[in-house]
Amino acid sequence: MKCSALLMSLCMLSLFAGVADTTAAPINYETDIKPIFRRHCLKCHGDDMQKADLNLQSYASAIKGGSGGKVLVAGRTSTSLLFEAITNSDESARMPPNAPPLPEKEIELIRAWITEGLRETEGSEVKTATRDLAFKPAAPAGEKIDVAMLMPSDLPAVSLPPAVRPLPALAMDVSPRAPLVAVAGQEYVRLINTETQKEIGRLPFPEGVPHVIRFHRDGAVLLVAGGKPVQSGKVVLFDVHSGKRLAAFGDELDAVLAADLSPDQKLVALGGSGKVVKVYSTADGQLKYKLTKHTDWITSVSFSPDGTKLATADRTGGLHLWEAAGGGIVLTLAEHKGAIRAIQWRSDSKLLATAGEDGLLIWWDTKDGWPAVSKPNAHPPKRPEGTYGELKNGILSAGFGPNGHLLTAGRDRFVRYWDPAGNQLKSFPLEPAIPLTARITSDGKTLIAGDVAGAIHFWPAP
């Protein structure tokens, strides 16, 4: 049966009506947010009534705020009182009062509107500051690198302690200048060639379990830190080529959980269950200063690549930037609501990536402490059929590559690969094991993850 000309036109229109517009308009107040306010908020916060002097019926009055000050901060849901009110877990404090919480889709629209800069209309400018966070790799230093001197050679044999099962890959790092990855083992460190994927040597760590492994930026020195729970903790520096122990720092009463060596190799920072960050001089082993602002276990510490700052994080989401030389506070970065498991500086020191048990992945502008890119649910778990309650979406590791890409590992059993702008490029499932560590090799060509079973996984970078 043939369509007439008119019927054919109607047929074509109906076909095209089912094709979605791929250029979605930016989320804005007039189109997306005001209808939500009209349904849920304007009865108490509109032109007719303004509880707490807050009127959400116009864009200007919403931005102005109420008697308690501004309720919307462009780019920051964590400091936007309005968002806190609609997502409060306490029913007596959540808005709107005496009503079910807003639908999740509407909450996510408001979250995106705030994060993207509080546009008034589709064509409006965002209210967040313009930032140049483009990654520009540093020019090569010019000196010739003898890669052979940055690889292990003729290391003495390490006798392995008896073990019922392999140690989970609690710590792992890649050399910044050679095809080498170091992975935690029970009282030792495994050294694996990333090109052959074969183990080529071991370094003994009789102090206990390595909780931290960090290559220095010259690739010649390896920091290993850890210990025995509720007994002792220490930081040890190794010469990568010979396996020689160069120095040891700290005499902790518990295992060291966080540690780093400064770019000039003059300082070693460490922390753990004592809630204090200690910074030692490598010249004489003496304690230079302590950082006592944290209120819970220290989970990560990291010197910036330019050597000017020290970032520290704890188990309750506390995150601070300090002057590396003397320990003066620079910035407090308040966004995470759970333990921060990873701190990673981009090689240009302009960005700091943090990942936590709250599922939040943030790229921070370290100039002013602004979250330049924020992913509130970067590793969303899939709900198995028949399960109920909250699912863990924590992020356990993050590592930058040489070109500004980021690799993360999460409790959702995925390793995820992000571009410098924070867009996910690809994900890699690791069923049934949970990946604990994730790194990108120095040439940017290989992605590596270690899991709870101690297995190491390799993928070619997309």
C-alpha cells in the first residue's frame, strides 16, 4: 500500500520525531530548574511567601539567597546550602518539609546546574571563573637516559615467607622513565618488566607489608613504606638498579599508611593511624616539622612535582595543601565526605586529582583550590538482582599518565580511563576481583591494575 504525498510527509515527520537531538542544550534555570522549584519549593519560597527570606521564583532572587546568605555557589554543590537541604539524610532537616525527597532525576538536574555554573538561560554565561587547565607536557630535560641503569640488575634472591594466599596488590607504582612496575608482596616488593610482563626481581622489606610504593621522579630511587599493624612502621629508600637500601626513616608504633619523597630528595613525609604527618630531612634523618591539623588516620601524602607543596588527606575526607619547605597551610580543600584513598599530582603541578570512598573523583585547580572537574559517582556500581540497600561506589586508586590522562580503580570492579578534561574514554571490568591499584606506564601506552587476589592486569591504552 502506497502513501500519498501528504501521507508520505506525515510518515517522514513521524520518523524524524523519534530521532533525538544530539546537541542537548545546557542545563539552565528557566528551562530545567524553575519547573522543579515550582513543583516543590515556591509555596514556601516564592513571591507569596519567603521563609528565611529566600525567594526561588526568579533567577535573580535565587542567586541572591536568603537571610542566611547565598544558597547557591556556582561549581560547588558541597557549599550550596540549597543542594544540602534537598539531599539531607535527616528527614526532619530535608527540604521540602513533610514530603518525600525530590526524585533522583530532579536532584541530578539541580546538581548538574550548580556544577556547570548556574546558567540563567540556554545562552547565558556561566558564573564560574574561566580557567586554563589545559595540560602541556614539560619539555624533555635534554640529558640522555640510560634506561638500563633504571632497571634492576643482578638483585640478590629474596626468600619468601610462607603464605596461605598471595598478598593483595595493596601498593603499586610505575617508573617514570623505564618499563618497570613495583608491586607490594608479603615482606617484599615485586619488580615487573611492563613490556614482557615478567617478574625480574624482588626487594626485601622485612619491616612487614608495603602499604606505599613510590618511584622518585628520577626513576633511580624507590620509596617503600609500611610495617606491621600495631607494632612498627618505617619508610625505606632503595636504589632501583642495585637493590641497595639507601636510608630508612621513622620509628612508628603502627604501619605507615602514607609516604612520599620530595622532588629534590631532601624531604620524606609519612603518616598513618597517629593522625599526624611527619616530615624528615634526608640529610640527617631529623624530624623537620609535624602537621597536626588532621583529625583521623592519614591515608595519603604527596609532594607536588615542582616541589613547592605537600598534599595530605585523611580517613574522614580532610584534605590540605601545605608549603613543602616549612609546613605552612596553603589551602583546605573541603569536598570529600569519606576516606580519601588517592592523591595524584599532574606532572605540571596545576592539577591535583583526589579519589575517595564517597565515590567522588575531583581534579582540583591548585592555584585557588577550586574543583575544576568533579565526578560525584565516577564508579557507579551495578545492583545485582535481589540485592537491597546502599552499594559501595568507592574509588581506591588513581594515577596520572605522561599526557595528563588518569586511570582509576573502584569498588565497582572496574578500572576507568579518563582524558585530561575529565571525560571517561574507556572502562575495563575486573570480575570477580576488586582492583586496588591503577597506573599508566611512563610512555602512556599501557594501563596496569593490581587486584585483591594479587594479580596484575595489563591493557593497551586506547
